[in-house]
Amino acid sequence: MTRSDPDAQRNVLGDPLEPCSEILSTGYQRDGHCTAVPGDRGAHHLCAEMTQDFLEFSRKQGNDLITPRPELDFPGLNPKDRWCLCVGRWLEAREADVAPPVVFEATNETVLEEIDLETLEAHAVEF
């Protein structure tokens, strides 16, 4: 198994990495997983459940995740959609108090290199 194989990777709980979305083509490889992949400079490893506040924040930062882009096969995101975010963008959103909730089962364990589990737990998706 290669490092880019989601089946070979773990989530922040130490369990097998689950898909962030089975509907949307998210993740660096666009396979639905927040897989750690060599060459992914943005580290799209954190699975989050979108909120309107975060989507507006991201658009203001120059990354419009709301507007559909059919030419890129991107439908646009809505609140409650799950998406693999860059760790740095999530940290920026946290500083701005608009960090979207984290989906632990689908968040790659590599995120723990930059964000401690306690911080993630404070932002966990509520079931």
C-alpha cells in the first residue's frame, strides 16, 4: 500500500480513515478521502462539516467554495456538506472564530502534527 492509499491511513482516533464524503469528490485525490498525499502542499487532511460562516470566511480569503464551477466538476458547497480542508485554512478560521466542525473519523491523523486532539475535540461534529 502506498501513502496515497486511504486504506493504508488512519484517522485522528487511530482507526482506519473513513471517507469525508461519499457524494462530493473531495480530498487532494478527489476520491472522497482526506488522504495524506506526497505533493499536497495544502495538506487537505482535515474533514469538516461546512457552515455558512466558514464558507463566507473562505470566500473572503480568496477561496470561493460556494459558487459552482461546472468546468471543474465542482457543484459548490452548502452548510452541512463535508469537505477536506487545508489544515492552515482551518487554523485561520479558528483564529477568526468561524472554524467548521471536525469529523474525526474522516480526519487524517497527520493533522495531529499541527493541531492537538484537545483543540479538535472542542470543534468536533455534534451527533
